[in-house]
Amino acid sequence: AQSVSQHNHHVILSEAASLELGCNYSYGGTVNLFWYVQYPGQHLQLLLKYFSGDPLVKGIKGFEAEFIKSKFSFNLRKPSVQWSDTAEYFCAVKDSGYALNFGKGTSLLVTP
Amino acid sequence: DGGITQSPKYLFRKEGQNVTLSCEQNLNHDAMYWYRQDPGQGLRLIYYSQIVNDFQKGDIAEGYSVSREKKESFPLTVTSAQKNPTAFYLCASSPGQGRGYTFGSGTRLTVV
């Protein structure tokens, strides 16, 4: 079965610091890639997605992600985080199967 | 507005009792999914359904059952056979082909 690895389980950053969250997957075929965010007490929201085309994907709230096929990676980045970015972030991969496979999540805390 | 409704938001049950979690969507999506979210575990797939009257086991189906009698509804029953039922349960839907997943706001089940 497809596996999705998120390298950092807990990240603490100061406001204005840059963010990069790692995501790697195991499937060698065609994939659809997603990053979701879950703010405290709220439901999952889609940050960005990649299906095909330009491997650099821009999402909402200033987030972007780069698909590197040779590295089976889809890392999430933001140049300058804000306190309101405190949340849990999930990478998800859709391979030839019928459902999304999620990583274990990264909890981000942004301190003032 | 279209979306997914999960009810109730919080549910308490005594050990040994079956409990059914509701999931309704008005997005006209063909596919529906149930995930379980535990701290540090990410989201794990319990069951999914691609069309009415058909559903498939996910990665952690033991102790759960589902039905898909209507396109709009995909209830999940947590049976007494589920060893550790206390968790956050998320329902999702998609039009299929791995695109456009929408998540509900979740049901937090506590078994005492």
C-alpha cells in the first residue's frame, strides 16, 4: 500500500520565519498530491493540490508546494509564517486506488 | 450551500454499545469516505464507497460497518468489536477520479 511520510511531527517557529514541511510518498506511478490544513477546532481545508503541469503549485494563504518526481516529494513552503498559521498540516496522496492516503501530520506552532 | 454534514459533533457511548455516525452530502458526489483521526496517526481510511449500494474496506475496517443505500448518505456504525473506538471520525466525499475531496466537520466519539 501507498505510504506517505511527513518528516516533522512538531515544528515551532517564530512569526516571520520561513516554513518548509517535508512530504515523501512511496508510489512510483501517477499521483495526485494534496496538502490540507486543520486549524484548531476546525475541519480539514485544502491548501493546495497538484495533478499535472507546473510542479510548483501555489495555494491559499501564501502557501506553495513543489513536486519533485525524482525524489517522490511534495514539500510545503511559506516564506513568512504568521501566528494564524498555527495548525496541523497533512500531506495526502492519491495513487491508482480510490481514496486519499494521508501522512501522520505536522503540528505547527507559530509564536509571536 | 453544498457541503457535508456530520452529526452529532460530540458523541458519548458506553463500552459494548454500537453507535452510528451520520454523514450526509448534498454535493451530488458519487464517492464517499470515512476516516479516523488519532493524535500522531494522521487520517486512516475505514471504508469508502464509489457508488450507491457498493462499499469497500479501507485500512482499518475491523469493528466498523457502513451502508450506502442513498447517494447522499454514508452512515458509519462503530460496533462493540472495535477495540479502541474513542477517536475523531471524518467523513468525506468526492466526485470521483481523485478530485475535489470535501470533508465534513467531524464527530468526536468517546466511549466510556
